[in-house]
Amino acid sequence: MSYSGFLVRRFAQIVPTLLGLLVLIFFVSRVMPGDPVRLALGPEATRDQIDTYRAKLGLDRPLPAQFGRYLAGVVQGDFGESIRTYRDVRLDLRDFLPATVELVLAALLLAVVVGVPLGILSAAHRHTWIDDLTRLLAVPGVALPRFWVGILLQVGLAYRLGLFPLVGRASRPPRALTGLHVVDALLTGNGAALGDALLHLALPAFTLALPTLAQLARITRASMIDVFRRPFILVHRAYGLPPGRLIWHYGLRNGLTSVLTLIGMTYGALIENAFLVEVVFSWPGISAYGAAAVLAKDFNAVVGVTLVIGLSFVLANFLVDVGYGLVDPRVRQH
């Protein structure tokens, strides 16, 4: 199968996956205990007010009719109204989603840029002090809870030393273009806003990235050690191939499959743990918004947040599949 055919087949799986997720989350959210209309209007609401608001939200209809109406709205980009914020869920997602996207992408970039080279370096210098130090640091990196690391960084680097802002996302945000403060500052050429955004992002991103960074270093090390034992590496080494070319050109390409798998899996862990980091650092992201929606029985917001996160998972897996196809052509045949 050609590479383009492989990509088309993978991309065609996105729509049915999202539709199945939408059906599952919609009906699960509707059978959650509690009455969202009573929660939204409060205990002083009259029966007529409750019935009127229930009809406005379409909650007086049978479940299949509610789903049909909701699906038609989603196709048009309408996720309904939030009973907690009294705004369109689309607007809430527009306001809260960029903060989480920026945090997760920064954490993932930090984990890959630091963790993968550390693993390669550790494998290339196996049984030396570099290898021992990397493995020693990886253990607490995986074991320490994110919220505890975040609090330590806040107290030590932000509160005591004043090197970083304590909470929040920006003191002077740049002109909004994408909603990502670092990107917007670069696009508008605002150096002061760029520095401010990076300072606010540094501690939350490191807190979120640390366990993933440590896991990537360990998995990359194990994968590269296995590759270095293979006959074709031993043959190239016997021919006198320079160590740098042996590692980065031949070894890395063959050891990337397991690393790509871990990157795809840890993306989900980053989304999952973003809630803790957002709470600790008062980061205005979609994770905290989604948790508040669940507590308020805000059906439309819950489904909207879940669908957006599900879409990000599907796209992340698609990108991992793209990487598989580039690294190992055999994957295209399966």
C-alpha cells in the first residue's frame, strides 16, 4: 500500500470514532443522577420556570429526539448553551481551550526534546556515570505526584526566590490571534508579552512534563540498548562507522517505534493530569472548566469538552500513525 493510501485509510477512521464517542458520552451524561435544570435555577424556582427552561433546553423530549437535535447542532458547530455560565458552549471552549492546548503542547515538547536525547545518551554511555545519573533522576521523576511537584516549585522558585510568577497565565497578554499567548506574542512581535508568557508557562509546563520526560528517557534508553545489540549495528560498528552516525542515523530510526507509541499514550496522561496542574497554578484551561461542568450536571458543556478532548486524542493517534509509516514502512501493510 502507498503511503498516501495508508494516510487516507487512517484519516477515514476519525469520523466514525468521533460519532461513536459522541453517542456514548451523550447518553451517559443524560443518565447521570441529578436535575441540571433545578441546579441551574436554584431552589427558589417555580414549577413554571423549571418547565419553561427545560423546554428551552429540549430536555422535555425523548432521548433519541434530544440526540438528533444535538447532533444537528454539532454538525453546524453549535454545542448548545451552558446552564452554568449561560453562554454558548462554543464560546466557552474558545476561551478555555487555548490555555490547555498551550500547556499540554509545551509539556509534550519539553518531554520529547529533553527525555528522548537523555535516553539516547544514557544508552550510548551504558554503565557509566551518565547512565547511572539519568536512571537515578528518572525514578523520582516518575514517582513524584504532579501536584506535589507543582506546590514545591511554587514555594521554592516563585514565592521564596521570586523567579517565576506564582499563578495565572499572563500579566500582560498579547493581542489575541490564536489564543496561544506564546504564539500570539511571536506573531505580533511583542517581546515583553513573549517573556511574560514564557515565565508564566515555565513552571506549569515543567510540572506536567516531568513524569512523561522521565518515562520517555527510560523507554528510549531500553529501546536503544536493544537496537545496539542487533547484528546490523554490530556490522556497521565493525566497518568503523562513526559513533554519532551509528546512533543518530541507524540506531534512532529503528528505536523510534516504541518511543512513538509511548508519546501517543502519554499525550492522554498529559490531558488527564492537566486538571491538577491547572488547579495548582490557577491556569484557566478546559480541564478545570470540564470538571466544574460535571459537578454542575451541565450536559452540553460535558459533551462539548469530551468531544473536543476526544478529537485531540484521535488526531494525536493519527499523527503517531503518520510517524509509524515514516519510520517503519512495514506498518503500512497492516
